Amino acid sequence: MTRTPGRRAPQWRHTLILGLALLAVPPLALSAAPAVKTTAPTAAAAQGDQGGYQLPSPALQAVVDAPRAPTLSLSPRRDLAALLETPPLPSINDVAQPELKLAGLRINPATHSASRFSFADKLWLMSVADGKERQISGLPQPLSIATFAWSPDQKYIAFNQVHAATHTNELWIVDVDAGSARRLVGDLNTVMGDGYSWQPDSRGLLVMQQLKGQGAAPAAGGIPTGPAIQQTEADAGVRTIRTYQDMLKNEADARLFDYYASAQPAKVALNGVTTPLSTGGVYWDVTLSPDGRYLLSERVVRPYSYLVPASAFARRIEVLSAVDGKLEHTVADLPLKEGLPTGNDAVATGVRRIDWRADAPATLVWAEAQDGGDPNREAKVRDAVLMQAAPFDKPPVTLAQLGSRYAGIQWGRGDLALLNESWWKNREVKQWRIAPDQPEKAAELLSARSSQDRYNDPGRPGLVRDVNGRSRLQVSADGRSIFLYGLGASPEGDRPFVDRFDLDSKQTTRLFHSQAPSYAAPVALLDQEGTSLLLTRESPDEPANFYVQSLADATASPKALTHFQHPLPQLRGVSKEQIRYKRNDGVDLTATLMLPPGYNAKKDGPLPLLMWAYPGEFKTAEAASQVTDSPYRFNAISYWGPQAFLAKGYAVLVSPSMPIIGEGDKEPNDTYLPQLIANAEAAVNEVVRRGVTDREHIAIGGHSYGAFMTANLLAHTRLFKAGIARSGAYNRTLTPFGFQAEERNYWQAQDVYQKMSPFNYADKIKDPILFIHGVDDNNSGTFPIQSERMFAAVKGLGGTSRLVMLPNESHAYRARESIMTMLAESERWLEQTVGPGKPIKKQR
């Protein structure tokens, strides 16, 4: 029922991930305006220092307010689709609503839900056969859908309606044939997940409701009852503990966490009759078995921690009766996990990634580390995959023993499942064919490759939902083939495909391949034999729309189902080119160069250019050199990346390759700075060679690890005349147990941590840098103090800098006022440092 971080959500549920939307709440006092500091105020800069939020130019405002295309969800039988639409960005009045930060969670106390600002306000149905749309009557107004799910029999859609103005958190259902909606039950608790899931027979749902009889919430703060105490044990060994935020700080916080996270499991019939199951508690996950007879319960228990989030708290895993909630079997009692061994392949010991086997009535499957969870320990077998069937009175059987970490299974039938394993250290991934009904049968290796080798990715297996609503492998009618969907990465760019894979011969037959001059991405095969395909198709000036393509008739044209329009027609005609160039050591690099509509470099001369990047770690130069993206994708102009500044006449270089390579046993970060500088030099040389800009008018920017990159490039080069660094981390001693892909802790690699920290070289930053950060950043490592201290260092050392702290914003900014201010500040910064967005020769 709930989704565990790092764990794949059940594929029979559709959770909305829709961007930022309007949440209706009562009027609140507006949040304080952004805190702005600047080291060298100018008349232009002072315009943003008068208090209040800012607006950028009308051209950038239009980018923020551009309409978004609806989200489509295919029904279980793949003949209907639900479409959902989100409204514009929420206001700061909405984002500033009360929010609790407890145990790594952010909670809306008014609705007993996870804090979110992304809601759909329109829902309708569409026939996949002809694209005809049907409206739904009886929907709540205003509509604010957090999540939704098709019933296994496709007769209903359930959705979670969260309405902050009335403090309601409700479950509604849509009768698909009647095209009408009605409220089913209220008082859901969605702090830990979606709060509901369909029974396999579609006759009702399993829900998590707010716990009754708790009384008023415990008082926060007040007079302390004593100190918060923590203690270590000398023989616990070296443990890696990330720099988490929003942790519990004391027992008062723990009581608040208990109050808002505790829920009551219950069954609710389609007529609204509710039957409580088991006892109330803090449930991390509750899922029904495929036959509907059992519940897999993962309940959080004390002791809690002030160091790690709720996902690492002690947990009791049990099997309960789905009839009355009585205990049937105790699987495991997992202890509190305050840290792991060093390394990205480190895991906790004991039961891990437990779930139901999708193709069996009631069989549990999980992994257990055989190396103590320590990747530094020599071991032939790293993980064992175990399986135990109801009534759970026999010991588990071993399904597989793996040389690396278990990475999930796609279930098909008793003689067919695909088991995946991976090892971060060398980026190796493997896929095996297994026969789950015959665990003694040797597994058959289907593929082994580097996860970073995009060119040789065979694709992901296609899945369909069975009669119980479980995702299983899509198998051909003769039972001999499965279907693979891939990005089709190649030196020409991504060209998505669908293959039919023969399980006996191991040969593939290509059923579909995207062709220039458009970009087509497969969504789902619509029949068992793979003769009809739902896809999206787009081109640089046409946004993605849904089509049905016949694969049986090569001459048939795709049939359009939707007709979404260009959200910013004034920017139709933007030029986009996938450019390629080399680093000084021969490594091939790529980037996407975008130019304003109507611009001609030879005729108009160079433009100021904004480069926006994000470094990535690779194990081989070959993988780092592979081309990403496609020149035929739609020129989406978002307010979040650099593309927005095309509307102001700037040239932009999107995602120039910034590979940091560590071949073999070498660690990429040991040579981070020289490689980063070489990447940037190559990109600058290429855009200057092309004549689209010159060396005096280039700015560099990035978000998060891209901001870290930006500060380093300004500290160690004079390649750029300005930088924009959003929500970054600049002092790596504040993330001492690793960061990004770095596996070693500070005490193992002090020199690396020190050299990579631009804070240590703030005196070398001679070009202006703009820092923007959310005051409530919850991302691991990017504490707001990182930007505050970096700004203070540049200021104290006589550099030119500006710091903008956005109230009530997390790692990604949500409020319309914040986004507008972010763009206004960036626009002003670019105009002051590299000039307005017009040909340079005309500026002089």
C-alpha cells in the first residue's frame, strides 16, 4: 500500500507525479520575502532588495505560466485511458501552510498526509480505439487528486482527494461505465504512502485511516522535559551515516511522529462499509497477497533515532489475515539501522526488499545479505533470494544465490521469471531467467553488461496487469516470447524500440524503431501478439501526443489520439542541434546547443550564452563518450533549466557532458578537478569555434551537484564571466560520509574532500556568482548553511556575489512567487555580467 524510498512502487497502482499544482487552502499570511544579500550592490541589483517577491520580464513570465500537457494512464485491458491535468503553480500562500518535519518526512498536519503541492484538477476518460473522450460527473469541487488507481477488473478508478481548506483526506471512486464519481470513505492517513490499494477481486479496497481516539495532537515545543541523549558503542565499527535532514530531535518530536504517522488498516467495500483490521500503528507498508487472503505488514517500532529517517527505524514484518487482521506468521524483527558499512553496495543485514510473488497466490520473496552487508568483505555469494509460501509453516527455500546485490524480479509464470542483480562498484548488471516453481533448476544468464553502456542495453521487459491487478511479464500467445522496450541509444542519438525476444533461441525481432525526423517512444503494446502499439510522437516544434501504431501493417500511418498544442507558440522555431566535440584527452563529449528563433550566427554574430550542466561519474571512457538524448525531441522550454532564457535571446548549451572517469580500480573523484576543467574547456572551445558566442560572454550554472560544479569552475578557471549556483553544497567536510557517488568517507580520502570543496578556494573566485537556495532544503547534504557560508566566504574575501534565500522552499522550488523570483534574479544577473540577450556586436 505504501511506497518505500528506493523500492519500486507496485505497478498496478498509478501514483501522480505531475509537477507543481494549485492546492486550495484558506488564506494565510504570506511568507516573508526572499532574504537577499549582495557583496557589491549596484543600482540594478538594488531593485531586488526593496522587499517582496519579484517578477522577471514578461517573456519569462510566459514560460512559467505555460500550460502543461495532461498525464495519461492506461487501463488494465489497455483499451481505455484516464487523463489528468494539473493547474498552474501554487502560490506562496499555499506553500507556506503548516508543515511538520519529522523522521525524514514532511507532513501536512491538517490532512494527515505527506506534504505535497502537486494535484490534478481535471480527470476524464478516453477510448484508445478512436480517441473519443468521456467526461465524469459527480467529481468533488474543487478537484485535487493526489493519487489514483484502476481496479483490476477495470470497472472502477479510485483516487485520493486531499483538500486542505476543509482538512479532508478522502477516498473516491469512479464508476467507469456510468462515468460518475462518488465519495467512498474519509479520514485517510497518507503520511507514509498512498493510503489505499484495490483488493484482487475489485470488490473493495484496503485502506489506511486516521487512528481514532488519539485526542488532540501532542504539544510541540514548550518546556523541555530533559536533554536529548545519544550514545555510541566502541565496538560498532565504521558506519556510514548520510547527512540527513528533518530528523527527530527529541521525545516531543517522537510523540508527534507517532500521532501523525499512526494509522488503522481497514477493508472498505464498494458500498462504503468499513471493517478495521489488526491494530493501529505506524505502518511502513501493508500489501495484499495476490489471492487476497493475507496482508504483508511492515510496522515501524521503537526505538527511534535522531540520526536516521523512519526508513531505517526498527521494523516488525508480519503476515496477517486479510479477513480479521489476526497474526498468521512473523517474518522478521529488524533492528534500528544507524548507518551501513562503507560503500555504495552496502546494505542492511536480514530481510530486505520483501514482497509478494506476483504469479503465485501467496508466496513471499526477499533477499538477505550473505556478506554482512559489507561490500569490502570477500564473499562468493553476496545475496541470497529466499521464497516462502503460505501457510508459512515450512522453512523458506533458496531461489537464487547472487554474486552481487539483488535488484528485483519480473514475474511471469511458474517456469519464467527474470531476476536482476547489480554491483555499483563496477557498474555491472546481470539478468537471469529462473523457474520459480523449480528453484533447484539452474538459472540461465540472459545479459551481463555495464549499467552505463547505453548502446548495448537490451531494453526492459514489457509488463501487463493480470486479473488480480499484479504486473507480470507480457508473454506472447504461444508462450515462447516476451517483449522488450528500450531507449535505443546510439551514436545518432536515442531511437526507442520494441523487440520480440524468443526465449528459446535468444533471438530478437524488431517490431518498432523510432525514425527521424521525429522522436517516437513506445508506451505499451495493446494486444498479446504485439500487433498494435500505443506511443508518443514528437518533433522539435511539435509537443508529444499519443498515437496508436499498427505493427502488422507497415504501410499504416499512426492514428492520433490526442492533439496537445505547443505551450509556447512564440518560441516555435527554436534551433536545436546535438553537437559533438572532444576533450583534450580524446574523450568524446556531447551537448545540446539551442538558439533563439530566427537567429543566424554568420549573419547576426555571437550571442551571450548560458551553459547548464551536471557532472556524472563513469567507470570507462567508452561509456562516458556515448551520445545521450535525441535531436528530434520537442524543444520543451521549462522555467527550471536554462532553456527559459531562449525567450530572452540568449544562446544556451544544455547538459554538456561533464564525465568524471575512474577506470578500473581508480576512483573518479581522485582526478575530479582536472577532468571537470577539461570538460568545461572543451565545451567553451566548441561554442566559440561555432561562432555562437565569444569567450567574454559565457555564464555557467547548475542546480545541486551542478551548483557545486559551478563554484568549482569559477574557483579554478577564468572560463566564465559569471555563475548561477542553485541549492548546492560547497564544503565537503559537512558531508563526511560520502556525497554523490563518492564511496569513501572523509577520513579515508581527506585530500579528495578538501580539493573538491570550492569553499576552500573561495579566494580564487574572481568572477561574479549568484547563489540561490531554499530555506527549507531537505536534500541530503545541501543544507542551506552551505550557500550561506559560501556567500560569506566570497564576501569576506572581496569577491562579487549575491545570495537569495527563498522562504518555505525545499530542494526544488514550488511556489509561483519563488520561481518568478528565481528567474528575475537570474535574468538580472546575466544582464549585468554577460550582457542582454542580443548579438554582442550590437551591444557595443
